[in-house]
Amino acid sequence: PWQANFEDLCDSSGVAWYRRSVDIPSGWLCNGQAAILHFGAVDYFAEVWLNDTFLGSHEGGYLPFEFEVSRLLRETNILVVRVTDPSDNPKKYPNFPFSEIPHGKQSWYGQTSGLWQPIWLERRTRCHIRMLRLTPDLPTGNVRLELTFTAPVDESVNLNITFTGPDGAIVVERQQPLAAGATTAELTLQVDNPLPWSPDAPHLYHCEASLWHNGQPFDSAAGTCGFRTIETRDGHLYLNGQRFYMRGALDQDYYPDGICTPPSPEYLEDQLRQAKAMGLNTIRYHIKVADPRYLDVADRLGLLIWAEFPNFAYLSERAAGRAKTTLAGMVERDWNHPSIAIWTIINEDWGTNLVENEQHRAWLREMVHWLKRLDPTRLVVDNSPNRLSFHVETDIADYHFYQAHPDGRCKWDNFIERYAARDRDLLFSPNGDAVIRGDEPLIVSEFGVWGLPNVDDLIDADGREPFWMEYGLGFYDGVAYPHGIKDRFRRWHFDQLYGGWQPFINATQWRQYYALKYQIETIRRCPQMDGYVITELTDVHWEVNGLLDMQRNPRVFAGALALLNRNTLPIPVPKNQRVAFWAGQPVNVDLLVAHQQGQSLKQVETRWALDSGHAYGNVKSAAITVGEVRPVETTAFTAPRLDAARSDRLTVTVHADGQEIGRNHLNLSFFPRRDGPPQFVSLWTPDAALAAHLSALGYPLTGSLTEAGVAVLHHLTAETAAFGRAGGRVLLLADDLDAVGSFFPRVDIFSPAMRPRQREGTPWSGYWVTSFSWLRREGPFARIPGEPFLDQSFQQVMPNYVLEGFSPAEFEEHVYAGIFVGWVNKMAALIGVRRYGQGQVVLTTFRLLNSPPGDDPVATTLMDSLIELALQK
């Protein structure tokens, strides 16, 4: 595409001219054979000339087309192609404005214009095989062959078929005479005991068809296929008659240099081998038509493909026609690929208005029926929905849902509960026009969080950033803007917090892993569900939720993710999701074994142990069948007695027939027993509920503000502000918008005022573009174990608000906890100290009163640490 070849055109639509000189052997000019000029795909409208003769045009950016050019050939030929890739200006492009053509994610990441798939010149006989369609039938072993010819065949032409198996051995040979004048042929082969194609065993069969005349071959065509069935029954997916549990990743298929043009088949093979190594068995190929080489690799390596139509933006009559043309072309071109098992027509209601428009819902239902008639060998999804849309009629009731973790854990859990219960208000049209069977398989087909790539791995040999690092500024309040990330990292003093750039990058990626881990575990705990699709296989420009970066470097957790994607997964589930305990407290963790694919298990043993060696055990279970989620034991032990808080890991393994078949872990935090406040100080608060909470924690209270060692408040008032300015110490629990008031002066006229800001409905919520919350584990906060990023032990105290108004300089020493979003943007504080007159105010938005006094070690220790911080000079 021209965007990949010219820096000044990287975000340009319009018209481009291509011109190339092509030399051919002189023997091509006099032998009477056909010469076929093939185009893999040209985006969007192509007009073609050869040697000053107009060959024709083609509309559509994703499908192949060709011209017969033998009459025009010379030894040196000039090929000219004019390509129009429109903007959405109907005055310039009245016949195909951008919003009415299939374009997929080009509306996000910029257009892919021009010649973006291979172009080649091929010499064939005048009458040759144009198409070879192979339709294997696994139950019978039959393979139906359908051939079309470019011209009627002459008399005495035979069709010879050689069909070879996965090992290269010939399994069927057939000769069949063709009737003179025939332009098509059909025949059926019988394969005994066919080997099925699956991700675990991608058995491919090869077919060569040749045309013979007078005992000599004059043309041939070849294709591969696989015996594979896909169906839904009783609420589940079945591949080749066996339960199939989808463990997939979405792939938008963008590349560092070619945008949508893959560098080579070897490159494709490397990235898909990495997908397999992470335990994935499915790729949801996202709203684009794949390069055929991609599908060839998926066939060969064994990855199921969930293919999708590249959406338009406005459903007009012309757009609807283009949708049918494009989908029909996808089915025709890719019929033989066993890897393709599912088609999707619309993604998240993009280009349609299903919520409000009855005609659009009717159009989509008709499209589902049409596509299933066109291709009865694959499943069809109508609209792959999120919270803003729904299904109308579908083979799979999939759904998209994004939440940060642990920030959005409760929202995620509520979604999983509703989804597993097949909540129709969540899944289907509420207008009485949905066709609901009630047993459509449930698959969470988009979810995930961000982890940052190392930009040092993305720059070129001259030290230049990729062009897209200047993009993303206009997306979601600028949090997706990559350029300058290392400057922001240093300016806001994250280099001191994390000990360097690479440790920081690794930490963001491990946080990504633990979010995925929790969400995958909750999905796999539900036997009603049939799998998941992680967003996404690779980063795409500024969208960095990939398992690989743009250069295909894996995330640091690639090996750990593979453990979550095994057929068998032990899942430790702490009671009430509690993972932080006081010394001596009982610890109860339910151990589940999710066995969702393969063969039934016999003689199953589950072993568990704390990495510290403090507690361990094992339990033997009866046979576990495929699809079962078996509760095997509730581990019960007492939290260890210790002098300082520390983290520990509960490791769980599953064994069958003497082999380990599953491994997982749960991170726990243990705190020494607290017998009272760590230091004596009298507190004052005007709030009765807060006073009761502090008293229950053992803090003495005074009735006089002037006698207080620390004033603990929900709101700063004129009286308490004056107390602080006069040298008093104030701890402000700033958990609503009015907590601070207007008492703090701005750092400078360009800085925002000190104030709490709500996270919900803003980028700080971490919805889709992930927010990263952190705590400096030093000084008073050294008694809280863990890495800087907040983990699940903080789930009870996660803030609903952030503090705006702290400068970058204050982040070096005066901000102890904070948050940023995406590419280190939109920094805010969660704990900060502001000098105020002769005293100081400690502000926090952590929800420290969300549990009974002393119940949650993290909340209690945070309160103790904040009071200690308020007393420091």
C-alpha cells in the first residue's frame, strides 16, 4: 500500500498511479496459450492498462481478480494501474464513499490503499481449470470435487485426479472422460478411514486435478482440504463430533512495515507458531479478508479461523450489495480451507443500527439465512455484540466485555454471572424479533487489557519511531498517544519507582497477565461456557493489548499464559475472593479442576502447596469427564505467624496417569498480627461513623481539633484548613467530588486545581484502554507487600476517585500512590502529601472504610500508614 512506502502519504486517501515494465520470454508470444494477469487484492477501485490498452476495472479492496492478456503481450510490456481509495466525501467519490464500502479497521488505523497483495503473470492453456472446489465429508469419507474450466473442453479430454493423504501416500486415483463442450465437472471420491483435521492434528489432504488429451497432460490445478465438521449441540461447540473448547485470540493482522501486507510466509508461520505455543487453538481474524497465505499456514499448523466481513460504516442499498458481493467472494476464494469454521457478518453493530432500526435487524436476519445457504459447512454469527448491541439470530451467542483488574473485578464478575445464565436482556434484541434457540454456545469473544511494549524494540535502525506513534492523540482524551512515553516516564519519576525502563515495561506486562488470568479463570469456572477470545494476538499501532508486540516479540508472560490454555486447568478460588490475611487467620481456598477438552480423566490427583512450605496437601478424585468443572477440595490452613508482611504463592497441580496435566497458582498476602496502632496518636474527626471506625482500630480520639495529633476528615472545611495552615496534620479521605473544596492554591496557573475526579465514565476507569494504579512500597507503606502495581489484595480499597492537581515534581517524593492510563498519560494521585502553611495535608482516595474495622489487612495497614505519613515532618 502507498501508506507503507511514502512517509508523506501514510494517512492519505485519493488516487495513485502505478507503472511497471515487465519483460517476458519470447516463447510466450507465439505458442497460442493464454496469459493470465492476476491481482491478489487492490484497495479499492482498480483500473488496469497493458501496453496502452485498457483491460478493465475492479471494485473491492479484498478479493482477487484477473485479466486474460495474451493478445497484448510483447517482449517488454508496460503495466499501468490507477487505484482510487476514497475518502468519505460524496462530492469527490459519489459512487463509493468510504462509509459505504467494506473497510474494517481502516477507520481506526488509517487506510490501506493500492496494491497490497501479490500480482503475477501466469501462462496457461486456453482451456484450463479456473476453480477446484473440494468438499470433504467426514462421516462418509466422501470428497466432492467441483471444477470449472475457462473454455469448453475438446473431444477426448480426460480429467485425472490424484488424491494424497497427510503422509503423502496416494489414497485415491481417478480418471474420468469429459463430454465435449463441458465447462464444468463434478465427481465424488471415497476415502477410507479419513483422518480428521483439528488444531491438535491438522491432517491435510492434497488433490491434483489434470486435463489430458491424446495421452498427454496439458493443464493442472491443485488444492488442499481437510475432513472437518463444526456444529453446535446442547449449548456447546463440537469439532469432528468432539467437544471443542475455544481458546483464541483476536488478530487484526497488521505488520510493522507493510501495514496489512505480510512480509513473507515464514513471518506468518513464526507468529502463528507463537500463538500455538501459548496454547491458542483459534484465531478470530478481525473484520478483514485474510491474505491466502495466512490461511495456508493456519491450515498447516492447526488453528481454527473465525473469519469476519470487513464492515462498512453506513448501511445503504449500495453497502448492502457490497456486503453480499464481498462475503460471497470470501466463501468462494476460501472454500477449501478447513481452518475456517465460523463467519461473522457484523461486529458490534458497526455500520448498522440494530438498536433502533427494525429494517436493519431484518436485513441482518436475511443475511444470516443467505450465508448459511451459501455455505452450510460453517457456523454463522450475525452481530458480535458488546454492551451497546445484541444478537438477532446466530449460531453462537458470543459477547464482548472489557474491564480492568482488580479495579473492575466486581463488574466483570457480574457480567460473567449474567452471561452464564443466558440473560436475554444482555444477549438478544429486546424488540420481540430475535430468533432464540436457547442453546447457542456462549463464548466471550473479546476481552483483555493493555500491557506496554518496549518502544526500543519498535524503532528502526536509524532510531526513528514508527509513524503511528504520533497517532492516538484524539482517541479517548489522549490516553492512547504513544509519542514521548519515555520522556513522560522520566518526567513523572517512574524511573525511580520501578528501577528502570525495562523493569517498568515488564511490570505492565505482568499486570496484563494477572488480569487475563483472573478473567480466563472465571470463564473456565463456568461449564455453561465454551471458550474465549483474548484481545489480541499482536499489538496494533497504539492499541497495545497484544500477546506479541508489533515486531512479534512475545510478552514476558507467554509461557505462563500457555498454562492457562491447557485442556485441564486447576483453579484456586479463595472464599469471597479474599487473598490478604492476618497471621493466624483461617485461609480457605476452593480447588476446582476444569477439564474442557480431550479425553475423560481417570485416577486424578490434585496437589497444592504454599511456595514457602507452610502448608500443603493433596486429594484424589474420581474420573472427570470432558466439559466438567469439578470441585475437588477446599484447602484449609492457618495463615503463618510472621514478623513482617510478605507475599506467598499457592501452587496447584493436577496429575493423571502419573503425568502433570495442569498447573496454576494463587498469590496471597500475609500480614503480622496487629495488636493496635503502630504508634500512639490522638485523632479528631467530626464524622461519627469515621470516629467509630478509628476507635475500633484502637486509636484514641479527642473531642478538640486543636488537641489532635491528626485530624481525619472526609471534607476539608474552613476550620480544618486553618488547622492545617497553623501547623496541624490532616488526613483527608477524599472520596467524593467536594472533599477538597477550593482551599489549595494551584501549583501554577497552567496546572489543574487540586480536586478529586471521578473515575467512572473517564479514562481513569481503565475500561478498554487500561489504567495502571500503583503504590510506592517504601516509608510507611513498606509494610504492604508486593510490587508497585496494585494487585487483587487491594480489591476492597480500590478508589472510585483520583486526585488531580499534583505536578510532575511532586510525583518524585510527595505522591505515594497514583494512576496513569495507556501510554503513561493522564497521571493522577491516589495518595499525596501537600504542604499547607505551617502544616501538611495527606490526601487519599482509597476506600478505607469499605470493610469492617480491622477485617481487611490492606485497608487497615493503609490507614495506619497514612496516619504515620501525616505525622512525618
